[in-house]
Amino acid sequence: MKKIFYFNLLICSFTLFSCAEASKDEDSLNPNTDLRDKFVGYWTANENSALAGTNSHTVNIIKSTNNSSEILLNNFSGLSVSARASVNNNLLTIPFQQIGQIGFTKGSGTLTSASSISLSYTTTTGTSRDSSTAVYTKQ
């Protein structure tokens, strides 16, 4: 009889704790939250390029209308072109892509605070390859 009591107690405890964890997970998910929102806006980009040196320009980040996990970095690298980036929490990934008629790029970045993004990327133009770093500061 004691074994049946302990077995039932174990089953009830397990069921109670599993339901509590599921409820906690469900509460943390908000279907109305768009992870891209924190990236959207105008940013001052301070870039350092191995070939072109340093420059500063404005980048306008908007949400992609084609992909719910992507943003567009307008005026990417100060070149009046857009680059796509996928967003995963505070990380962004710039997949290998053609940027305008200029060349190709790829890279990654991190939203380090609500007003700062740190980026690292490479751009290939013809046979020339350039490595760049940038810090975006929200305007």
C-alpha cells in the first residue's frame, strides 16, 4: 500500500511540475513582439575599413516586407545600397549577398545595447576584398 501511495505522489508531483514549467514558457512568449523592432530606426554608422579607412554616415534600418525575420540596412557602408540581415534575438547575420552593382558582402553583428550595434563584415568588389568594422549608434 505504501508503494502505491508513493508512486501516486511521484506521478502527481511530476504532473504538477511539468504543467508549471509549460505555463511559464507560454507566459514568456508574446506573439505580438517583433524581434526586429529594436533594430528599426536611423543610426549613425562609424566605420573602419581596411582599404577605405574611416567614415561616418547614416543608416536607416527598416523591417523587410518579404521576410518576418529580416531587416534592411539602407545606405549600407555609406554606399547608397541596401543589405539584408536576419535577426535572432540581439544577433544579426548579413548573409552572402550582392549589394547593388558594387559587389558582394557578408557579416554579422550584435545589438550591444538599446542604442548601439557592433558589426563586422567583408565586401568583395571585383578582385578586391575589404574587411570592415562598424559601430552604429541610434539617433
